[in-house]
Amino acid sequence: MDKIILSLFLFTFALTTTAVAHDLEKDTFKTSSGDLTITFIGHGSILFEFKGKNIYVDPFSRLSDYALLPKADLILITHEHRDHLDPAAIEKIRAAKTQIILTEIGAKQLGSGTVMRNGDKKTVEGLEIEAVPAYNLVHKRETGEPFHPRGNGNGYIIVFGDKRVYVAGDTENIPEMKTFKNIDIAFLPMNLPYTMTPEMTAEAAKMVMPKVLYPYHYGETDPAKLVELLKDQKGIEVRIRKMP
């Protein structure tokens, strides 16, 4: 009897895990070089599928069974915190061909990968990628140190055909955002105390002016507050997906 119960449990767990991995929300955008499909894994973790390539940002084991997701051609890591740099998740999607872009601190932790610093630009897997600043100005630890010090983390601007996608990483509404031009799709974090309030995220959106804005990594913050703050802002479509 115990064996039957165990078998039923394992079967149910397998079905549940498969559903978690495969029933994720997706959006598709037309680009000049074919479709860009975005899978919203959750938190700070995103999968971009473009021209037969799989590009992950910040895979995190707690969100899904990455063994059931496609192998990565490219992995972008924004910074070294464990919910963004997760070696276990990376290993499940890593293949011999997989390239990993990350920060200097992240490369030391992982022991591999190609370092990009703020301001660096590279073409990887046929994609133009720019590493941009991601840091705190306001929110700090009790010691007075910012949760994300300047220079430690990256956001990334990735070019898919004629579409420019900005994944902000863990940041606040920093002045550098005013220099990011022609952003089609943006992912902005909204999670206290580590990143931004809805008001700060709205200000960041007005600086970046993406055509489509996805709040992500928003924890317990109600994304409807951001929708309300930007309801009269022309040119920005706010889309809410399951990205707590």
C-alpha cells in the first residue's frame, strides 16, 4: 500500500511540475527579423525565444523546474544575489554551447562566464547587448550601504531585430535611464525595500518611455497601483503578468 501511495504522489508531483513549467504566460512580438516570444517565468526570471535561440535572464530554481525548459543559448545574469544568480538553475539549462554574460562579482561566484561592466557593448549569439547601470540611490541596509551598490549590477538592453528590450535588473529610477533611447519593451522592478515603489517605477517609465512596460520582480506590491499612476501617460502600455 505504501508503494502505491508513493507512486501516486510522485505521479501527481510530476504532473504538477510539468504544468508549472509549461503553463507559463507568454507574449509574442513581431520584429523585423521574426517573432520574439517572451515567457514570464516569474520574479526576475524571463525567457526570450528568438530566431531559434533561447535567451534567459536570471533563472531561479524556486520559480519552475528548469529541467523541463529548453536549453539555453545565452544566459544573462544581472547581479550576484541568490534569487538572480542561482547555479542550480543555470546547470539545468546549461549546455556545452551556452554562453553566460554576468557581472565581475557574479563571475567570481559562478567560476565561469563572460564579464560585462556598465557601459560595455557586445554582440553575442547575433544579438547586440549593452550592459547599463542598476543600483540604489534611496533604499539602503541598516549599515547605510545600498542594497545594490553602483557598479555591482547590470541592466541589459538587448536588440531583437528592430525591437529594443530593456531588462532593468534590481535598480531604482536612476538618472542614467534618461539616456536609454528607443526602448520598445521594458521590464522594471517594483519590490520594496530592494528596488522601487510604484511611484518610483512610474517615474522610471517616464524617463525610459517604453512602448510596452512590464512591472516585474514586484513581490507583494500591487501592480495595479502602477497602472493607475500611468493611466494618463500616452505612449506607454502597461501589461501585468505573473512576475511576483
